[in-house]
Amino acid sequence: MKLLMTSALLAGAAATDLLIPLYQFPANNGQAWAPIEQAMTENLKLTHKIIINPNNGPGGPGQGIEDPQYVAGSSALASHPNAQLLGYVHTSTDGGTTRCNVPWDQITADIRTWSTWVSRGIKIQGIFIDEAPANTANSCVQYMQNLTNFIRNDKDLLFPQRLIIFNPGGTGTLQPYYDMNPTLIVSLETCFVTPDKARVAFDQCNPEFPNWERYDHDGYGSSIDKVLFPNIGELNGPRSAILVHGAHDTNGPSANLDVTEETLRNMINTVVQRKIGATFFNAAGYHEFSTGPANIVTVARLLNAANTGGGRA
Ligand SMILES: *[C@@H]1O[C@H](CO)[C@@H](O)[C@H](O)[C@H]1NC(C)=O
């Protein structure tokens, strides 16, 4: 029994998890999140790291833990054995232009609010830190180190696993942040689609800023090999996450891929083969999970198959 558990844990540690930024309201008493539950039910070996975000954080009066719909939706998700819920916080007061300037008392108060969800029976397993710095300016390294120490060590916090994910949302000088040994850093967040096809509902691919890495437009694995690894180093892959939104239509010249299930399978297989810690592909932004081939149920199935089908040595 002990041996079995050890090997199961090791297998789990080696897999690529699904990281779901769930910035959607749990309407109909949580039923809006049924596709996420379906993905978990159908893929029991796949760990679903799910970011709960009522309002750029745990929410104010009447929101989040004080909203019966949020309680219903989050409780349902947390009851799945392959779920790891994370509470959202962010470090920027101006939408990401300046990083690590949310006052310490404010960001730690939000983290303490997330901890109250655990005492209310909803197992939040850690914190997702959005608008995290992607460079070492303005004392950000010290700020993030302090925040990491707080989440990891504060005696009053109740998160059972104390997971910590940074989302710098762009490339930059990340090694000092990897050195803090967070669970994951989202070190490639980009879009699949070309600018001319972007901006469908909730699409976060903004044509006004068209210079995103069109995911794998140079062939399967090319975004990891030519963009991600040269930036972060291959050894950081298992502690890295890749988020690809705007997975609809085509990614343009060169490989010129259309989003089909086959395209998704090949992209996801290369993510697993390169031992990336977590990934997510979605048609729109983070508010809607049922559109197109890149719906959450299909993406979870393909990722689970890649993890268990020998995609990883
Ligand atoms: C980090 O914590 C140290 C020790 O408590 C403190 O002196 C320092 O001001 C903090 N730095 C930041 C940027 O929060």
C-alpha cells in the first residue's frame, strides 16, 4: 500500500496539470461551472488547478464567500479529489502597468480572506498571484519573496497545500522568482489566433497589441523551444505553466494551423513531452469554457491522454 501510494504520487508529480483561470460567475447556483466538474469527473488522474476569482480577489461585501452561488459553485469544485482550488490576488494597482505596488496590508488581507474560505469548508489550497512582476525592478524581488514567505509560513493561514503560482503575464527576468521555488510560474501566456481573427466575445487577444506569440505557428513545440525555453531555461519547465487563449480559427503563416481536435492534441502532446508543469487552452478568455474544439472537457481529455499515454517518458 505504501509503495503504491509513493509511485502514484511520483506519477502525479511528473504529469502536466490543467490550470484553469476560472473568472466566470457561478450562475444558477454553481451550475455554470458544470463543464469544469465534467472535466474532473471524466479525467480522474488529471489534477485540475482552478483559480477562483470573484472580483480581482476574494471579493467585497456580498461577494465571494458571502455569495451563496459562489459558495455552492466552489464547494462543488473543491469536493472533487482531483481539484486544487487557488485564490486570486494581484500585485498591481493600475491594471498591470506597475507591479508589486499593492500595499502589503491590502494583499495580505485578501490572502487572509481566502483562508476564511477554508474554515467555511471550501478547501482553497493556495494563492494565484496575478500581475506578478516579470523583472527585478522596484524591489519586486523582495516583495515577492515576502509574499511567498507569508503564504508558505504564516501560522494562521489554513491552506492545506500552500500552493503558490505567480503570473507575470509576459517574458522577462524570471530566474530570481523561480529561485523562490513557487509551485509554478506562468511564463508563457499568449494567444493562438491571428490579429485579424481576434476579439470574439471575451477573447483576450487584443488586436491593438498584435505582437503576441501565435502559439506554435512555426510547428508543434516551436513556441516552447524557440520562445519559452530560451527565456526561462529548460530545467524550469516543470515549474512553469503555459496558458493559451484565443484558441480558435487559424494561427497564420508558416505551419498555418487551424484549431481542430487534432491540432489541439498535437500541441498538448508537445507540452507534456517537454515536461511543462501545467497548461490551459481555451477559445475565449477566462469567462467561458464551452466553445469550439478548445472547450474544457476536450482539453482535459486530451491532456489526460497525453499524460497517461506515454507522452512523457
Ligand atoms: C520584506 O520584509 C522585510 C522583513 O520584514 C522588510 O524589512 C522589507 O521592508 C519587506 N520588503 C518589501 C518590499 O515588502
